Amino acid sequence: SQRHGHGQFGPGAISRLCAGAQVVAMAAEARLEDEEEKQGEDDPAPQYKCDFEEMPDGTFIWHASLVLLRYLKAPERARLLKGKRILELGSGLGHLGYGLARLGAHVTCTDQVKCLGILQASLEEQQRSVGPADANGGSIRAIELEWGAAGFGASELGIEMARPDVQPFDFIISAELVYLEETHDLLAWTWQKLCAPSTVIYSIFINRPFSWNFFAKVHDLDYFEVEQLDEEKDYDACGLEDMHMHRITLRRPSEAA
């Protein structure tokens, strides 16, 4: 007799095959997660000789951002990032954001509209050279953001965040953004605007003239709880000198009182 539909496989066999395929897929995902975690553990720390690397096209990678990426890739922190919404401010070439997407986070890279073309091209190049951003279930995108009250509302991210259905970000990344004193007020305003009670901000910078003035402003706002991480025990500066990393959250009402 001629067989139709499932052929020689009955419903029970089909169910077992589907369950087996699901187990195989889950095992493959677990192996990928293990590889990502081992990469964070086993890679020897690079030793940078200067603050930045100039690329052939004249753009720059700021090495402090790669130090922060290395810190966040540690297994005990990488697990907390998987599936979370991460906003990177001033993304530049997007290497930090791309690395976080590869850990399984959903990353929104931002920059001024004039910089978006370079950022998007860099993300596409990393897709080719490093591997897919969604390899571990993450995602990445690049959109426009203007810091400060004057430009925020009309920028692409500002419009998106005004929608009632949009959830706040779980983490905000702020790497090498405090070297220009004229942007300090704009950045502090943007932190306040986008930081929810559960949001964690990670900041890293190499000390330059006026850099600490930004954190003096943040202190005077009395809005944030700022924890300075210890280079000796918390992270490896990878040869860079006078580097500072902070973990920032909103003050609770009792703390702000």
C-alpha cells in the first residue's frame, strides 16, 4: 500500500524526532555560550601603548572602550547581559556594542546623524570579519541620538522613547565621552533622561583635562549613586594609564533625601 503524509513515521515518532531536534539545538546554543565565556576567560589581556588606534580610513578605535568590553565579557557579567536591552552613547565605530551583541544582548548604538554612516558601515564590516551579531541570540542596530534637551526630542531615539510601549534600557554604556567640557551638561541631562530605576550605567574614560569636572557635575545633581571600580581588583586596564571605570545607578529616594 502507498504511504502518505508522514510516510513510515507515526505521530509518536514525529514527536520524538522534534524533541530530539530541540535537544540538539539547545546543546548547540549551550556550546556557543560556553565558547563565548571561555573566550572572555582565556584570551590574554592586550597591552595597549596609546589611547587609540587609527584605522586606515582615518577613523579611531578608543582602547578604553575595548577595556570595558573585556570587563563585561567576564562570564559572571556576560550572563547578566544576555537578553538585556543595552544603549551605547557615542558609539563611534561600534566595536564595544558589537561585542555585547555577540554575548546575546540587544544593543542600540547611537551617535549624531553625521556619524551614522560610518557607524553603520563599521557594523557591517564586523558582521563580515567577526561573525554575525545574532550568533548568541543578540541583536544590534544604529540610530541617531542628540544629547541634551534641545535636540533629544527630535532625534530618532528620542521619538522612539516617547512611545508608551517602549521599555527603558537595562544598561547604558558611556565610553570615553567626558573629554570635552562643553558636552558635560548635555551628557548628564541624557543620563538623567534615559536612566530608569533599574538601569545600570557603565562609564570608562582616560583622565584628561576637565574629565573629572563631569563627575563633579554628576555629584552636584545628587541624582546618581556612583561606584568607582578598582583597577587593582576589578578590571585590567590593559596597559593604559590613569583609566577610570564607574558603575552608576539612580539614587533611591531615601539616598537622595
